[in-house]
Amino acid sequence: MKIGMVAGEASGDLLAASVLAALNARRTPKAGPLQTAGIGGPAMAQQGFDCWWPSELLAVHGYAAALKVYPKLLAIRRRLAEQLQAWPARLFVGVDAPDFNLGLEARLRTAGVKTLHFVSPSIWAWRRERMEKIRKAVDRMLLVFPFEEAIYRDAGIPAVYCGHPLADQIPMEPDRAAARRKLGIPEGETVVAVLPGSRAGEVTHIGPVFRDTVNLLAQENPGWHFLIPAAGEERQQQLAQLLAGREFPADVRLLLGQAHLALAACDAALIASGTATLEAALFKRPMVIAYRMAGLSYRLMKGRGYLPYVGLPNILCGGFVVPEYIQDAATPVALADAVTRRLHDVPGNERLVARFQEIHRQLACGCAERVADAVMAQAGGG
């Protein structure tokens, strides 16, 4: 069986890899090896995926950056469609990256290739006009949030809720003490995790604000510990340059990866809006969400939004359970004050943990296996 896949950036690579592992585990000698190829990252490659192009190509942040690489991405998408048809792929699975994948899926579907899309675009938050594009592009949408089912059902588009793979991976009761032992941090001390995003553009825009926020907090609390996990070596180098020449009056550590270790160890987190906010919720950690992007990109997105919040914990809870500071509101003074208040609000944090436990139970339902079931069913069992 030959299956084409495209996963954008680090988070998509991990999602796709979990599905590939489930698919590989159920292949029998009689059925023969599973062949998968397209655009992917190192986690997918470990599952035998043939990366014709690296997933980092699709890690574009904001409209301005997208416009610069648009001609190149169009050319790659055209060549990829041709290669997948010539290979030939029986089925295609697009993992997130909707701006790239939906156009590719529409072309492949027209050519007779069955198409699945794993992780719905945020049509419930903004750009609802993409629903018609989805209708033309996919045979079935595979959903990670339960509230999305009704949206697709009402639109008459086949879709199935599969749960969220992160909820399967993260324990219901994270071991804070064990995480701190690994990091050499004593129990009883205050730890703040700082996650400035996985894309270069995200770190460019929010990184300096987070650095200055850490400096303010460190000045006021020299006994605190700050953990900054970098999403890969490139982000580590970018963050190292951002921190270079700064002397913090507290323990500030730049980690390579280890975001889950940092979240397990921390008392609270300062996070750029994105999947990391869901990870923090699954680790049951209080958080402050912040986000900045290029001015033009922000104005375009703001004018097309449907919800008053952007963070996944707030979206899943249907209200502002954690604070958000977006664009100009995301200043070091405001964020430092918000983190401090969050840490000191013991009753509020207890209520927050209870809400996050509800989210975790709802999302943990064997996502990778469910997606693998959908893939095999769509491909005819092969």
C-alpha cells in the first residue's frame, strides 16, 4: 500500500508519526510493507516515511512571510502532486497545514486519489469560507476536538472525531517531582516555563517580549527558575542569540526540546498561542497566553475572527479561563504582572486544574489508532 502524506512543521511531524506508528503496527507479512512518502520531518522518517521534502518548508508565520515563499510553495505542491500520482499513491493524508494541503488534496481527489485531512482548520475561529474548499478537497475530515463534529455534520461533509494524540501521550497526573529531579531543581522552589513558539517568525515577534518579561520577573524574584525549551536546534540558536549578553539575576535555562519536561516541572507557564497552550492545559498548569505577529498579518486576521479568544484552553472551555495578551497588549510589564498574579491565585488555580482534567478526559480516546482505522477503511483495508 502506498500512502502520500504532508505534515507541516514540528507539531505536524509528531502527529503524523504517531499515525504512521499505528499503521505500521497493524501491517501483516501477507499484506506487505507500507510505503509512505511526501513532505515530513524526522519523527516521520523514524517510522519509515520517505521525506521527498522537509516539513520545515511549510513552517511559515504570517501573511507577509507567506507571500515571500508563495511561488516556491506552489511549485513544490505541483511537483508533489505529479510525483504522488506517478508513484502511484492509493490514498493521501494531509496533516494540518491547510493552506498547503487543501489545494493539494483537491488536485489529487480530482485525479482519483482518495483524500483524508487530519486536524481541521480553525473554521470555528476564523476564515469560515474555507468550508467550501474543504468540501471539494477531502473525502473525510479527521477531527481532534469534539465540538467540530456538529460543524461538519451541519455542512454535510463526512468527518469523524478521533480525539487528540497529545491527550493520549500526556499522563493525567504529571510527576512534577520527577521532572524537577531531572532538571536538578529542588522541590518547593518556583519554576516558570517560557515557550515562545516553534516557528522562526513567532520567536522573532514574541521572543524579545518574553525575554524582557523573564528579566522583570527575575529582578523581582531572584530565587525563581525559568525554563525555555527550544523547538529544535534552529530555534535553540535563535533563542541563544536573543539571550546573548543578558545577565539574569535568576536561574534561566535554554533547553533543546524537553517542552514536556519543562511543563511537568513548572508552577506556571508563559506561552505563545498555539498547540503548546493545549499541552500546558493537559499538564494541568496555570498559564498566561501571549501572541504577536507582523502588523499587517494581525490586522487581516483580527478582521476575520469569530471568537473573542485565541488560546485553545479558552476555546475548549468556552470562556477566558486563562488570560490572553495579544499584539500591543503583550508587553513585558503586563505579562510579568499576569504571571505573578497567576502564581499567587491558589483557589483559582485549583478550579483551573479541575477544568483541565475535564478537557483531558474528553480528548484522550486513542487518537492514533482511530486515525489509522479511518485511513485503512478509506484505503480499502489493503
